[in-house]
Amino acid sequence: MQLAIRHPGRVSALVLVVPLAYKPGAVADSAQPLSPGAEKLLIRLVGSDFLFWAALHVARNQVIKYVLATPPRQVADASPQEQARVNAMLDNILPVSARAGGLRSDTVLALGLPPYALHSIRVPTLVVSTRDDRFGTYASARFTADGIEGAKFVGFEHGGHVWVGHDEEVRGEILKLLGAGVAP
């Protein structure tokens, strides 16, 4: 978003999928925030390759719930193709220690994001989120789409942070925005 605002000539389209973005304080989140204890445990988990690997093998559903911010039942009920996509995502997080700094930074940034000059974004924009994303991106995604003239908001009730069950639709919307015009 900042690139589109600061250097509009360098951006031809903008795709924001489950974005970390500002939302006004008066707008309620659609997902319960993590308890301080769960957040502390999550930060510790993503700081250790061994702990993360062990959690993948001993408590995979908890990793899905807290790291992928997605209800594990949705993954269990998903098609084999979607289950494979989510499992590949989980397995490719390692080495998580290489990502720990960025994940901690995202956590801190999320607490104090300022409003951006969304009205100055003048490129075709797609914003996607799910209401049950445990990171609470739905309200901010909706606010962001409403602030960008002509932006398209695609919201799903279910799918968590990794939009389980909606991958083909999300890919199709991205291809439409980018002008490819054909579904994957």
C-alpha cells in the first residue's frame, strides 16, 4: 500500500490478501484476539526451529489454529487438494527461526498502524479476507477496500487466514484483476 501511495507510477495493480492494515478503533474485529499467554507462546514457538518442528508433529492442529490463524476443523473438512496446500504451507515455514524477526515485527506493527492515504491509491485493487481469520484481518480489509476508490472486496465467512476452501476463487479474482481473464 505504501508503494502505491508513495510511488504510484511504479504500481499497476494492488492485491491485498488477508492484509495487515489499519482499522478505526470503533470497528469491531471479527475474530477474538489471542490471550497474552497464547501470544507469548506463539512468539516462542516461531523463534525455535525445533519447537516448531515438534509442534508440527505433536500438535499440528494447534499450529494450524495459532500460527496459520485458521480453524483446524476447516482444514480437516477441506478437499484433499486444499489439505495438501495447507500442509505444504506448514511444512515450508521451516526454518521458522529465519522468519521470527519479521513475525515479531508484524505483531508490534499491528498494534499501532496509522491510517494510510487510501484515497490516493488509483490502481485496480483487490482486497480479500475471511471473517474467521484469527488474526482479525476482516474489518481492516473491509475498511481498506472502502477507502480505495473502485477497489473490489472479496470476503468469505469461513476459511481462516489461509482462506481454506477458497483458493481457486482467490486465484481467479487475482487473475481477473491482472487481466489474465482465465481461472487457474
